[in-house]
Amino acid sequence: MGEFDFIARHFRPLAGKGAMELRNDGATMSVPVGEELVLSSDTMIEGLHFLPDDPARSIAQKLLRCNLSDLAAMGSRPCHYMLNVSVPADRHYDERWFTEFAEGLEADQKQFGMTLLGGDTTGSPFPLMLNVTILGTVRRGEALRRNGSQPGDGVWVTGSLGRAALGLQVRLGKLRHADTSLVEAYRVPTPRVGLSLYGIVSAAMDISDGLVQDCGHIAEESGIAITLFEELLPFSEAVRAHLTEYRETILLGGDDYELLMTCPADQEEVLQKHCETHGVPVTKVGTVTEGQGVTVLDKHHRPICFSRTGWQHF
Ligand SMILES: [Mg+2]
């Protein structure tokens, strides 16, 4: 199987306008007047970001959705993506695997309104490596950022937290859980694209490395302190059932791909209405104050101490 046949079979059907059927050295794209490009890139490596026996379809979807979540965090709408694939020769990544992989890409292209613009395919002595660079647009100057939080703002998150982190524990055989909801959340996240939060929220990012650490990024970029209230955090019933035993996994684990935002008090109602209109659950989970670092308070309003240390100031 040659590289060119491989690309033609699996990826040419995914190519959109500007990709010129992937027959040239590059692609073209135009940006509507008054808008600017938002670019983001994410790599997934076998064994590190997905497990070799995860379904090819869900690996493709997770690859796109991690990237889509970054666009959502920037307030941008997706239009195209570039795909780089490094395929190990001696593994089970065969024709059938890539057919399913391409089906996953196609399904999410349709759902999120974007097309493949180009990329590269190569053989490799390493585990399967997948990289997507995603391209989106935003009205000029209206990309969301991490640095606008002010003391007095509230801290908000979309969706519910901790399901993916527990799903990984289930996949690794470290946690027993009766239904598939946690593993599903780990395999196929729900990026919050389509919201228009510019002028409503003061800062935004997506939660990919764990709630506490990602709050730390907003705190640092904005020069403020964040206090989270554990009792306010949105947990599904499945997560709540494991909260006592897996508190650190839930609060420090990653892969949520929900939005983390800070919002001035006078915009809170607007934020809630906007999210409700789009069918996105949103919850106030904390407050912004002067200072630095992130504190999580338990239901008795005592700071929770985590065993993992790092940059956080508790
Ligand atoms: Mg991100």
C-alpha cells in the first residue's frame, strides 16, 4: 500500500474546498472580511493519550474534539483542519482500522461543520502518532483570552466534571463501574463550540489538564486568585458515587473538555441565558479575588490539601 493510494482512499473524501483534492503541495483558504483566523494544534500518542484498543472511530473523534475544544475556548467557529499521521508498521493499524478512523473524522466534520485541508502521512518506528492543527474564525479582535479576570468575577464551568478522568481509570482496570458512561466520556468528549461569549465572560479556556491546574492558568494569566467550592462543582451521579475515594482524580484529572470561564457579576444572567439557549449546562463554581493561586474549599469551607504538589499555592 503506497502513501498516495492510502491518502486517496482514506482522506481525499474528507477534503474540502481549498484542499484541491489533496493533489497539490499545499492548500488555500480565505477568511471572511472582518474576521481573523484562530489556529490550535493537538497531538495524541498511542499509550499516552489513547489506548491501542480504543475504537478507531472514537480515537478520530477525540482527536478532532480536543482541537475543537480549544477553538471553543477562544470563542472561534471551526472551518478546516490539517491532519498528520505517523503509522507504525508492525501494529494493527491496517486498512480496516483507517477506514473506521476516517469514518470518525467524517462524522465529526459533518457535526461541527469543517473539512480536511491537508496534512502529511508517514511511516514510523514509534507508536501511532496523530496530530491535528485546527483552523477557525472569529470576528476580528473578539477571540476569548485567559487574562481578563477581575476580583469580584464568578468562576463558571460548562457541563459536568470528572467523568473522563474516572473513565480512564475504568479503562486501566483500576476502577469498577457498572455502566459505560464514564468510558464514553473519556473516549468522546463534547466540545462546547457554537457559543458566543465575547463581551459576556472576562476570561475563558477549556479544561483539558484538570480543573485545578487549569484554574491556575487563568489565575496566573489574569494576576488574580481563584477559590473553588467543592459543593458547587457539577458532578454526574456516577462521579458523585466515587467522589470520596477518587477526589484527587476527579479534581486534578483531565480530559473534561468543558469550558472554564470567569464572568463579571452583571453578566451572569446573560451567560446563563445564552448557555441555556444553546442547551449547554453552566454552573457557578467559585469566585475571583485579589491574590494568586487556586484554593478548593470542602463543604465545611476548609481548604482541600492535595498530595500532588506543583505550582499551586494552597
Ligand atoms: Mg486548551
